[in-house]
Amino acid sequence: MSEDSLPRPPMRVGPPPRHHMAVMIWLAVFPTLTVLQLLLGDLLRDTPTVLRTLVLATVAVPIVIYGLLPPLQRLRNYLISRRE
């Protein structure tokens, strides 16, 4: 069996550069905050700004970190490994 006919192991993609991370975070945070504002805006309308921000951040951060960034990172890895 020649070396050319052996299956290649899946390519490992390194950690994303900062500008990739910034784009992925923006893609996760902007829609999350928009949806939360639409859902909770009326409920939080009369609360002080700091409290409103605390509530939105407390809900948004876990959604972004555990729910949205992992699929975005997998998508990035897939796109990069396909390109090479």
C-alpha cells in the first residue's frame, strides 16, 4: 500500500486569531442581545440601567459562551480545513 492511498487523518485547526474570535463573538452577541431586548425590553423598561444591563448580561453570557460560540468555532474549523 503506497503512502498516497492511505487515508489522511483529519486536519487539526489551531486556535483562532483574535480577529476571528472578535467576529465570532460579535456574531453571537449582537443577535443574542437583540432577541433579549425584544423579549425582556418591556419587562425591564422601568429598571435602572445598571440593573437592566446586569440582567441582560447574566442571561446573554451563558447563551453566547455555551450555546453559540461552540457551533461557530466548529463552523470556522470546518471552513478552514475545507479550504486547505
